[in-house]
Amino acid sequence: MSSQKSTPANMNLIDMVQQARMAHDREALPSQVSGVYWIESKPLGDVEPPTAHTGDWMITTTLEAVDALWITIRTATEQGLLGYKSKVATIATKGRSTHERVIVVRTYDADDRADVARVEAVLRGMGITDMQYERLGES
């Protein structure tokens, strides 16, 4: 039996890596990235922290339209107009054609129907109609 103690996580290092990733993602365009599967965006200010049962607005778009739509959603996410995080697939996701891309807008709590409806209204106000909502986490 080993007497080694586990080393606590270096939270400063983890935070630095996350900040570097967000800085990279802030400038990246999904059609031009191949080294990661997703690019993420988060609000620049404080938002409600996610609960154990978040939800996703799944938006389907094309490879040709993904960059422009991502810039719009990324900007709205950074401004705090959408959920606590948004992300875009840089490659076709399982079960989709190679010309489709998915953008996910994650809500902090799928049970907060007013917030889910608010995010939907913002997305529809952007002209987005091809989307569906999925509850994640605990039931």
C-alpha cells in the first residue's frame, strides 16, 4: 500500500488554462478550427451559476453560415443576453451531415421556465428558428 498523499489541484494553474482557452475561443471561427471539437463563450460579467439540471438550446446551421451565426451568439453570450455558456461544434457532430454544425446555448436551470423562455425569445429575435430544447442533468 502506498503512503503517497494526493496533491491538491493547483487552482491558479487551472484558472490560467481556462482563461487562455477562453481567450483563444473568443477570436476563433468554427469553420477555421480543427484542433478542438468545440469553441466556447461565456458572459463577461457575473451570471447565475448553473444548477445540476441545466438545459440546452440546440441550434442547427450549415458550415457556410456557422461563422456569422456564431459571432452573433458569442456576442450575445458575452453581453449576458443568453445562458451561462454557449458553444459551437467545429466539426460535424454524430449523426449529422458534414455540412451541418450545431451551436448550443446552455441555460443555467431547465426548471426555470421563465429564463428558458427568455433565452428562446432572444434567439428567435435573432432570426433563429431551427432549434430544440433539451433538459440535462438530474431528473
